[in-house]
Amino acid sequence: MTERNLMTPAAYDRWVKQTTCPRCGDPIPNAAYRGQYKGAVSRTDDMTEVCSACGVDEALGLIRDRLVSQDHWPIGAAAVIRRVSEATAKYNADSEGYHRAIVESEDR
């Protein structure tokens, strides 16, 4: 049974609005668990709830000093996913190189 079957149409519409990320339009916290738990808190105002991917994207934006203000929302889910994927790939490549350097130094 879905949430829609348990609610009036008006209640369902409110629930969808409350569980939709204002930054990218995706479900909060994500598509697999819409409305089942809280999402991230936006770093732009420390109170707006956003989806998990936008929470990660904002954290990365703070590191790069490129936080997207709410004036520029919505930014689109595809852009968020692309930036998070690129950062994850870079992190994985950097950590593999780091671990390889440790192993090589231990072998000497």
C-alpha cells in the first residue's frame, strides 16, 4: 500500500510538497525513501530541508567556496548528481593514489 492510498488527495499533495527538495525537485531524503526520514539541512540558511544529494553538493560547495544561494534555486537534479558523482570519482582516485603511496613506502 502506498502513502497515496492512506491519505486524502489534499493531504497527499501537502505530503508531496513537504517531501520535495526545493533546491533540485527530487524527493527528500531520496527517491528510494521519500518521506521516511529527514533530509539534510541546507547550509544557505541552516533550516531549509533538502534532499541528501543536495546536502552533499552544498557541503562540497562550501569546500570549494561555491555555495549556490537560494536565489538561484531550483538548480536541477541532473546538475547535483553530476557534481556529486564527479567529486566522488575524484575522491576515490585521490584515495587510491594515497593508499598506493603508503604501500609503496612500506615496501621500501
